[in-house]
Amino acid sequence: MLLVLAALAQTPQVIPAPQHFEAGDGAFAIGRAVEVTTTPEDDPELARLARLVAQLLGGATDARGRSGGREVKLRIDPAASSHPEGYRLIVTHDSITVSARTGAGIFYGIQTLAQLVPGDRAGAIPSVSIRDTPRFGYRGMHLDVGRHFFPTEFVKKYIDLIAMYKMNTFHWHLTEDQGWRIEIKRYPRLTEVGAYRAETMVARNFDPYVGDGTPHGGFYTQDEIRDIVAYAAERYVTIIPEIEMPGHALAALASYPEYACTDGPFEVGTIWGVYEDIYCPTEETFAFLEHVLDEVMGLFPGTYIHVGGDEAPKTRWEESAVAQAVIRREGLSDEHELQSYFIQRIERYLTAHGRRLIGWDEILEGGLASQATVMSWRGTDGGIEAARMGHDVIMAPNSDVYFDYYQSVDRTAEPLAIGGYTPLDDVYAFEPIPDELSETDAQYILGAQGQLWTEYIKTEEHAEYMVLPRMVALAEVLWSPKATRDWESFLRRLPNQFRKLDSLGYNYRVPDVEMGLVGRTGRSGQAMEDLLTLENRVTVMMEAPVDGQIRYTTDPSLPTMAWPAYRAPVELRVDTGAVTVYARLILDSGKPGALRSTTFRKATLRPSEAIDASAVIPGLEYEYFEGELTSVNQITDIAPTTRGIATNVAFQGVEREEQFGLAFTGFFRAEEDGIYRFTLTSDDGSRFWLANVFRLDNDGLHGTMSRSGSVALARGFHPIHIRYFQAGGGRSLRLSYQVDGGDERTLSQSLFRQP
Ligand code: ACM
């Protein structure tokens, strides 16, 4: 244990954490002259990397003889690493050596060095010996420029970030319903018409629709794209362009309505979501898409071309004589097979040109194209299925790595986001290889990718806020060995990244202050819920997840710098009313974090029902419903298919895959007087009621999500009711509780019903 702690304490201030490192004696002073040499000597790639090192070290010079023997050596050496992206970095008091099999490896060694250089480029780099290789070969970040256009300078700044964290792939989502962003010479209307929309939806005003009246648009010329491709290549980043088909094609159809199944006219989308107008599978459409792909392949030298494939409603194909004729001609059984035919045909075209197709996991439906790589976004199920079929997989699940999701439960303190909840620690805990996969099948998981969809992201500052520091966490997941992943160590290394990001002009989200009660485990860092007590006073403790100063107040109208600095636990009276404490973490740089608040409330015990223990028997009654549900409330409109006795709030084994509901009724037995904190987790929606005093609302269509809340209960029986529904896709249901901040328990021993 002590050895492990000692090793952790020494982990260099580098993210992703290097695979292997050893601290040495002494340090290499920064800011003094140094000679940069390369082996081989006259290699233009190494010369470029040498210039990078020279910039990094400030005082560097390549003029022999003025360096006082201090040297930086960049060496291509096949023995340095068994992995093409691996490297060795050795820092001593008078030399820095980066060796690798390839330029990419040297580049990653330099990225590590860059993180070891003190922020002010003064001082010294402590001696260290590092051996490092990536865990995954595919380490990606995605950017949607369709919903909002981002200029080339920002795209480059985003690529810099990818490279800085040793990621190697930029997935550039270039076409959308709301904008076509890539110049195609043969089809000029794609950008003349398709790159511009009349306006953009204001916030979430779907119904009634409210537009902002402001035209929005932009596109990248082919010259700009070539420049960006070259820029990325110098940073060992491969760009995967995405040209969406057959759905998310409205901007293209607005430009060329002849490729739709109906006459149009179409307008470039202004509303977020999924449009029914998609490409029609005619010969003319395939010719158009092939011509587009010809130009795309001419611009992007990487192997992969992403063709989307997600969210393509089949309504138009069902109604189209042309589409139905293709189904008959090709002997297909339905529109899903038609989509599969569509993608397979495009795959053959790409393969014939030496490229490989990637698509979102919908390309599994109706049959997977033979060599296709699957990007699993609707959770990891699609990725698991594809890997078992022997297809390469990129894990990009919305449950873990959608960086357009909220970073806090307290949405009021965050910029408007699309929904969801993916805090930094969830990203850090993400494991790209699902447990379900055998070792053989796991080899098909090439890596993972973070997504940034930009429906609600209009500015560069906001885009950076959403990806940082979540992509930093993902970078460590993808590069560093699984066995060394350590959240506390990551948090200790984060402030150094914040300093680097400050100096490079990136915005990022400062982690939240955590608040809790002294003597009680469990904290409110993530949960926006009241903390209850039975006492007249509480002692509130706060914790900063990373270095910085906590300031707190009960009067948020005062300016933050007038709030007291937190030094020790704070005692508050709660017997005269609930007290809300507001807190912010202020980094050493002065950058403030988001406002956190927790309300502390004196609770009175809910008296138990006047029921004798001998009058109840174990278990809950449950009812099972079948139907197409989108809310737990709809359960009351349908008659149950079956009823039974449940020993826990969980699946009962009677359920079909999709479109069903469950309701549980009975009593919860509180063993003692206390504060009971319940956590309800489900995919899709659920609700939990305790008498008429307490409710947890986790309703709605969503992936696995938890809600927690506390209630003060007197010892004895309390009536409870739980409803759940499953619409489609993944499913989960779990209810657990803690008493007075103790361990989390399942309810099974505490559930009772009247006989
Ligand atoms: C997606 O989020 N529609 C891939």
C-alpha cells in the first residue's frame, strides 16, 4: 500500500498518465541555450519536430557550440518501443532524449515534455525516465459543424487539443439537416444554398416554434480543407470526414431536391431533431453521392470515410413508389433492408477506391455492410453486437462520452445543453471494452471517441467548456493502462492542465465544490437535493476536488470575492428554517467555477403507518403492462397483462424486450428513525412515491439515469409505489437506499405487503 501511494505521489504532472516512469536525480534547467539534434540528421519530419521542441524550451538554439553541452536529442530508434505510437523520454540534468520508432512517437514524447515544462518556462524539468505506449489505437474526438459552423481557426485549435492529449483522430461531422459545410465543385448549390439557413431555433422552443430571425451559415472551401488536413497531419491527427446518408440530408435536399423521394421544395433545417425527408435510393442519388465522395476522397487521405447512417426515418421510403420498386428489384424484405442495401452499395464504392466505411450503429439494422466499422452511440450494445460479428468498433456511447450532455445535475447553473448528464468522473470511469465481450471479441474495439454535437453550442468558448476537461479524462482512458487509472491521481494532475489550457487560451469547466455534513458520508457534489437532518444545527463541510480556494455564502447576491473563504467546517442553525449554502471553487489563476448550492433542512420524522409487523408479509405486489409508453403515467390507462409478487424493485422475468411497464405497491419498513436517502435508477423512465410526502421523479425517455432524494422516516412501515416503463433500446431498473449516510443497500429485506 505504501509503495502504491509513493508511486502515485510521484506520478508526473502529465495527462494521459505515462505507462511507466521513474524519477531520477536533478533537473534540466529551462530557458538556457540548448542544442537540438536529430537522428537521422537530415530528416525533414524530425527537423520540424526539432523546431517544435525549440519553441517549447524557449531558450533553445540549434547553433552548435552555444549550448554548453546541453542537448535535446530526437531519435528514430526501432528499439525504443514495440508500438508505432510509443516513445521513450529521458530527462537528465543536461539532456533530454526522445526516442521512438516513428515521428508520431517522437511527437507524443514531445507532448509529454510540453506538460513537464513549468508554466512560465522558467525553472526546471525534474529528471525522469518514461516509457509509454497507448492502450488503444483509435483515440478520437468528434465535432459537429453542421448545427453551428465553426471557422477554420477554431477547427485548428480543436485539433491542437486532440494532439496535446495524444489523441489521433478528428471526426469532422460536415453535413447536416441544418447545414452542408464542405465545398463540392461539381455541386455548387450544396454550399450556395445548403450552407445557409434562414434562422436558428431559440433555445428549446420546438412547440410553438420560435426562431431567432438571424441567418446562420458558412462552409469550408476545398483549399481550407486541404490546409486543415495538412495541419492535422503535422500533429499526427487523421481526419475522418462524415458525409451523412441517407438521413440528416435536408441541407443537401434543399440544394438538390431531385435526390428526395418527394418533390420538395425543401429548406435548410432550423429546428433540431430528425427530419423525415431523406435521400431517395435512386440511381441518380447514388451517382450524386459517388461524385460527392470522389471529391471527399480527393481531399481526405485517411482510410476511413464516415457515412452517418443514423436516425433515418423510413416514412418517405414506405410511401415512395421508387423506393418500393428498389425493395422489390433487390429482393429486400423491408425499408431497413433498403437502408442496409444503401449503405452496402456505398461501401462497395468506397472499398473499390481503397477506403473503409464507418457508420453509426443503425447500420447494423437490416444487415451490416461486409467490412464496415461500427461507431456505437446508442450505448454500447451496437458495438458489442458488431464486435461479436467480427467487425471493428469505435465506442462512442451517449451514456458516457457525449460531451454535449450536461456536466452537472444542477442545470440552472450550466449553459443550455441538449440533456443528459455526463459528469467528469463518469467519463473517467468509462471503460471502452464492455465486460460482456470475450477477449477475442474485445480485440475489435479499436478505441473510443468523444462527441460534440452543437445544436445548443454557438460559440467557441462554449464548445471548449463542454469538451474540457471531459476530453482530458477520455484521453487518459484511451491512452493509459487500465490498471493504473486512478481518479484521485487524475484530480491531482488536473490543475497543471488547467494552467496549460489557460496559457493556450482555452476555456474549461472548473470542477464543482462538494458539500456534505460532517459525520455523514455521502456528499452533494453532484446531486441537487436537500440534505436533511433531525438536529437543530448542522456542520457543513466543503471539499475542493482540485487545488483552489472555496468561497461560500448564504447570500448569493453578494459578489463572490466578498464571500468568506472556506477554511474549516461551518456550523449552521437550521431549526429556524432551511438554509441554502452557495459555494464556488476559485482556481489559483482566479478562474471561478460554477455556483453550487445545497439546502440544509431540519426534517420531522414521517410517522409510520399503524400496521403491526404480524399484519404484513414480505414482498411487493407488482403489475406488468404491455404498451407503447413514453411516461410512467400512461400505465394507469392500460390494464395489466399479469400480476405477481416481487421480492425487489427490479425486472421480474415476465417482461418482453421493449414497450412495457411495471408498477410495484406495498410498504417500505424503516428499521430505525433516520434520514433515508433513496436512489432510483432506470432506463427508460421511473417514479417512486413514499406516501404523499416524498417523490423521486426519473420519468421520461432516457438512457440509464439516477435520481436521489432524502426523507426523514420514523421506524415502521411506510406505503410506497414505484412505476417504470421501457420504450426501447437499453433497459435498467434499480432502487437502493442509505440510512444516515451509511452504505448503499438494496430494498429487498425491507419490502412488505398486506396478505
Ligand atoms: C447521433 O447522435 N445521432 C449519432
